[in-house]
Amino acid sequence: MSLASPALPDGPVDVQLVVADMDGTLLDAEGHVPADFWPLLDLMRSRGITFAPASGRQHSTLARTFAGHLDGMPVIAENGTLVVRDGEELSSAPLSPRVAEDVVRRVRAVADAGRDVGTVVCGKRTAYVERDDDAFWAQASRYYAALEAVPDLLAVASLQAVDDQILKVAVLDFDDVAPAVVPALAPLRSTAQVVVSGRTWVDVLADGVTKGAAVERLQAELGITREHTVAFGDYLNDVEMLDAAAWSFAMADAHPRLLERARYVAPSAAEHGVVWVLEQLFRP
């Protein structure tokens, strides 16, 4: 990973929308929202600035994280496949059951070849897994507060066993998704999005679905342009989101591609970089 020095805009920024990734961006090393972010959220609300978390995490998980602060807050969940505000769905982009089934089969083949992998089929109502061992459950439950073990993910992916809509399929490789999982899923890129969201996670989404597309729909809903949008991210699933904001920040320890793409650099999540930048931007 490349490291870069923090950088800020030279002059004042007319901020109307702030969008932040969670893991590796807003959340600290323990996976918590920094305590000094909450006064900034109150300040943004007092100034009419909308804050939206944008994450690969499930909506239920993000709602739990921001419990008590959700009033009027748009939540961009599941890497942009679902946007909810005040309990109302603003947009969603379900994944074809055929593609979801294909992912399950491909990951099973990777597991049969000896990789320590697992699959999460992410529905609107809940997320589904067929691996229920402690190690996998501990990893999956970090991102999916609503999680259900089922005997056969293929029956879920095809919607034969559940009354739900599939938003995405997430795959965990306990070591690294790059050597086996990403190549196994690469043939799906002609009909779906295959997005690496971390060293050990990759998501398969409907074609054209990104956090950036979700931000653009939210901007239209709010009547806000990219010129009034600030965005923070650290990994490859944040690229399009940064492109949707005129004021884009990659975290200092972000993936090199984001550091090349972003307009500015924020201190790392461990240094509460999102908080630091917002404090500078909102300074009187």
C-alpha cells in the first residue's frame, strides 16, 4: 500500500453532501465510529449538510452503527445496491438469480480446490450463508447484522427457498481473494460487476451498480451537484464514488489506484482522517 501526505483544498468549500466509506475510512482500527465524529454530524445537520455512509456493509448493520442518528440520513448499503432514508427505499438494484447461482457454484469449485472461502448471498431482508463454523460466522457477522444459516445457498440464490430479493453476493477468502476467487469470478464481468472491496472480500453486483452511481442518484434526489459533494474512500469499491464528488479524498494508506484518482488525501482511518478533514473544512 502506498502512503501519502494529507492535503486539503486551498480555499473554502461549499459543502452540501458528505459521503464516507466505513471500513478503512471512517471506522477506527476497532471498527468503531470515532467519538469525535458525532459532534461533527450534529454540526453538519445544523448547517443543512447531508451525511451519508456508503459501504459494502448491510443496511441493518449500518442502521445499528448509526442508531439514534438516522433521522434524515440516507444510507448507501451493499456497495450501492440499496439506498434507504427514514425507512423508505430511495433506490435498489437487485442481482439476477442466474448470476447469483453462478457465483455460488464458482466459489464452491474454488473451495473444492482447497481454498478457505465462504459465500454470503445478500438479500434485502437478510443475508444468507451455508458455512456456519465459528471462524466464518465471526467474519460475516461483522458486516451483516441480519444473518441466517441455510442448508443450500443455491436454493436461496435462485429464490426457490426464500421470499427476498438478492442484492449482491459477497465472497470471503481468509487469505486473499486475488489468487483464486477473483479469477474464478472474472468471466462474470461481461454481465455483472465484480468488485474487490478489501484484501479478503469481493462482491458481485448487478451490472452498472457502484457506490458512485448510488451517490449520483442521491445527488439528484437532494438537488445537489458533485461540486458540493465531499467523498472519502480507501479501496477499489470506492473509485466511482470519489469520481462522483468534486472534493474527493483518499485515505493516506488507501489502495494506490485511489491515491492516483482522488483529488486530495486524508490522514488514515487510524488517525481519524475523516474527522480531521471535516474539522478543517468546517473551521470558521
